[in-house]
Amino acid sequence: MFEIEKYLQEAIQIAVEAGAKIEEAQKLVKQIETKENTADLVTKTDKAVEDFIFSRLSVLFPDHVMIGEESSSSKINQFSKSPTWIVDPIDGTTNFVHGFPFYCVSIGMALEGKPTIGVIYNPVLGQLFYASAGHGAYLKQGNPDQIMGNSAPIKLGSKCAELPLSLSQALLSTEYGAAKTDEYLLPKLDIIKSFISDPVSGRGIRSLGSAALSMCLIAQGVVDIYYEAGVHAWDVAAGAVIVKEAGGILRGWNQEEFDLLDRTVLCVRPSPSNDQNPPLLKELISILKPIAYPRD
Ligand code: LIP
């Protein structure tokens, strides 16, 4: 337990320092490369910030495993008994490139394959979300000094209203993802069509461009449902702990158990009754379409 608290505090410190580096780089001309296609970007800053995070973690915890989106994504399914850090140095790279203020540092840590620590820091909005298994999820806001100082954290999940009974009153968040072939895109468009049109006529869809921050909005209780297919473990490892610890529902599309490597995520915001199978979730599952992404 003491160890986990130490890991969490170090991850918070490193995330805030990494955020400062990202904001410095935001002022400069960005060097952009594409990965899968023109909507899947990586910048020099993603790589530099990942190097910074790993250099700090590996001095502190030399026997831990480090997996990062930019340097070691192919190792993602090689969990060991040692704590495994799963890092996305900038989740929301496209937003970073455009200056749209929803990008973050996402640092997760898994123990024996189970997400155990989550730290997500949005340096533009000055929001730090963090959680460790069994100890609740919190938000600190302000400048880096305020966040690292004694400013009181807000406990997430304690003040949410009851969930709406149907999708017609729900605010939903999702993403289209990087894969653009029909196999992946058409089922997603079908789901969106079902949600926005009759008879469901959902209240609204948001698409923020960061899986990690979308999960933080669930933990905050300001979005009712978030679902995405095509995410990778580094997009969701930290957010998974934050959603769960805030009291939200965290699961996959096809199974109740959340599986870090199966490329799907489905979250429902916390609610006072804590119903694990609310009508809203059943209704969403009835319009989801299967999509076969290869596992991480
Ligand atoms: C992005 C995600 C986003 C998803 C994209 C991509 P990146 O992460 O957070 O939600 O739709 O496919 O994975 O590339 O900005 O780290």
C-alpha cells in the first residue's frame, strides 16, 4: 500500500513536469509526422516527453517495466509480475497540434495486468486527475504550483445526480478513431445514426479527441456515457483507474469485464444508486455493433 502511494505521488510530479514541457513546445513550430494516416499524428514533442517520463521513472524504479505509445507500443501485451508503467505522453496529439485545449499526459500503472494507478494531467486547463485502486479518484485544479502544493483535491463521483433513464436524455462522448476503412468506420457511423435519430434521439454527442480526457469527464459526471472502439492500452490505462475509483461503470463492448488490451472501452458516469446495469447502459449496448479490432 505504501509503495502504491509512492508510485502515485511520483507519477503526479512527473506528469506535471511533463505538462510544462508540452506547454513550452506549444509555443514553437511543431514537427509533425503521420502514422496510420493524416488523422493519426505524432510530433517531436510526443517522443521527447515520453523519453523524459521514462528517464525519470527508470531512475526511481529501475526494475519496473515501461511501455509507451511512441517507443515501445509493441511490448504492450508483455505484462510481468513487476509493476508496468503504460504511458501516453500526449493523448490528444491532434488537439495539441491545433492548439485545441484538450490534450494531456496520461500515466497508468498496471500490477499483474490490472490498471492500479492513473494520473492524467491537462496542462492547458490546469486539471490533474488521479486515482489509485481502492483509494478514490480526485481532481486538483490550478497552476502547477497550486496543484503540487496543498490545494484541496475534489473527490470525484460523490456529487453526481441519478443517471437519465434513457439515452434520449443522455450526453454521450465517442470518437471515430484513426482507422478509416469501411470495416471499422461503418459500424461506428451506424451507432451514431441510431443514437441521434428516432426513436432514440439522444441529447448530444461530443468528440473530444482524447480518450483519457473523455474518461475524466465521465469520472467528473459531466458526460453520461463514453464508448470507443480502436483505443490502445496507453489511451485508457490511466483513465480506467480514474473512472472506476470515481464509482463509474467501466467495461468492454462485448464483455462486462474491462480488458486493457481488447481495444474497446465503455464507461457510464457515477450515480448515487450505483446500479451496475442501468437502463441507459442496456439501451446503448442494444445499438452497439461488433467491430473486430486486433488485440493490442
Ligand atoms: C488518440 C485517442 C483518441 C482516439 C485516437 C487516438 P493520441 O490518442 O485518445 O481518443 O480516437 O484514435 O488514439 O494518438 O492522440 O495519443
